Amino acid sequence: MQSKSLWEQLWDYDPNGLIVLDKNLRVQIVNPALCRMFGIEAEAIIGELAASFLDDVAEFREAWDRHMMIPSREHYYAQYGLYVRKVIFTIPDQEIIACIMVDLTHEQQQREELQRLKRETIAKVNEVVDNQMKVAQEIAGLLGETTAETKVSLLRLRQIVEQDIV
């Protein structure tokens, strides 16, 4: 049995999803990380159009047509619940398009959880402030009532004292 070259081993162990398409956007090779990310078997997609499992292949077509690198862009594959950052580039003399996909799903979930916590915290702060305002208004109302009662009592007392003086 022939041992794998260093490049083949790196391909197999790279944690990033790696895919190579031909100029017609047919899958030529994929690495195990990409298969795990998309929950697919390599044998099932080799030779198939990339559009059969990727929802948008326009960037691959653009990279090929313009023979350019598409720099790092984030993309969400809803059917897989997968967030990735991908870099697409061509190798014209080999007539292939390559893509490196970095799985950002965990980081995105953490960002969404942080946003949820922020929204909940803001709602709780608003609730506490509203309750404090309500209590302050009740206290002010009670103070106003007792102040008015005190004023009435003091006016009566003054009248009584003035009557005794007169």
C-alpha cells in the first residue's frame, strides 16, 4: 500500500473545509472536514454539480470567469445550519476553482447568544427603571398627601391659637 504524501495528509487533516471544482463547477475533490461540515459523503458529490449541495455558486462562477480570488466572505448555509468564511480562488493552468471554508458556526452561535443576553439585560433594566419610577411616583404622591394634611392641621392650629389671642 502506497503511503500518502505530506500534502495528502495535510488535506485530510485540515480542519477547514476544502473543495475543488472544475471550470463547469463539478466537484473534483473534497476533504473530510468539508464532508463533516455539510454532512455528506465525498463519494456522493464527486463529479456532481456544486449547486447540488451548495445553495449559491455564483461566486465560484465569478472567480472562474474573472480569473480572480474572491476574498474572505461570510456565508450562511441555512439548510445545514452552517456559518462559514470562504475564500475562493482559481488555478487557471489546472482549470480548477478551489475554496477554503472556515466553520464559524460556533462563533456565530456565541455572538447570537451574547446578543440575546444583551436584549434580555436591556429589557430587565427597563423593567427595573419603570418599577423604580412607579414607586417614586407613589412615594411622591404619599408625601404630597401627608404634606397637605400637615398644612391643614397647622392652619387649624394657627386659627385656634389666633382665636385665643384675640
